[in-house]
Amino acid sequence: MGYIDWLTTIIGLVYFGAVEVNPLFANMTRTNLAAFTAIKLDATIFMGVLCYLGEKMLQRLKDKNSKSYVLSRIILRGGYLVTMTVLLVTVLNNLIVVAETL
């Protein structure tokens, strides 16, 4: 999903004159798309690795019925859900911006 966010942002910026509204990236998208791409995709990879490692750590636990396991699993799955929801809304927003310029 992070890759799709990056792709729709780049398409909007390059082909449709969209403007990045995230203040952390706004100036960078106007001056250095390569750096923007590297940071955006690295952040996506980093989050994926964190989620993978979190799941892997949970699977190593022997007592899968303990309260700490159940709570940790709920928190990890909640994090997945929140991350995917935010990225989905971002991608949909990017697509709407591009569609409005057509």
C-alpha cells in the first residue's frame, strides 16, 4: 500500500500538477524527487519489516494463551489495521486529486 501511495503521489506531481500537502515532504517534492522517493519507499520497507518482526516474535512465544500474548497480538493487529486504513485513505485521496484534474 505504501508503494501505491508513492506511485499515485509521483503521478499526481509529475503529470497532473498536484501539490504535496504534507509539510515534511512539500519542499522536497519540488526540489528532489529522488530523495522523496528514497525516503517514502524506505519508510514503507521499514514499516513492513517491523510488522514482520513483530509477528515473528509473537509466533516464538510458547504460551499462546497468556494474557500478554493475546494483548500483544491485539495491539499488533490493531497497528496493521490502522496503518492500512491510513494508507488506503491516502491512496484514495491521491486518486481523487488525479481524477479531478482529468
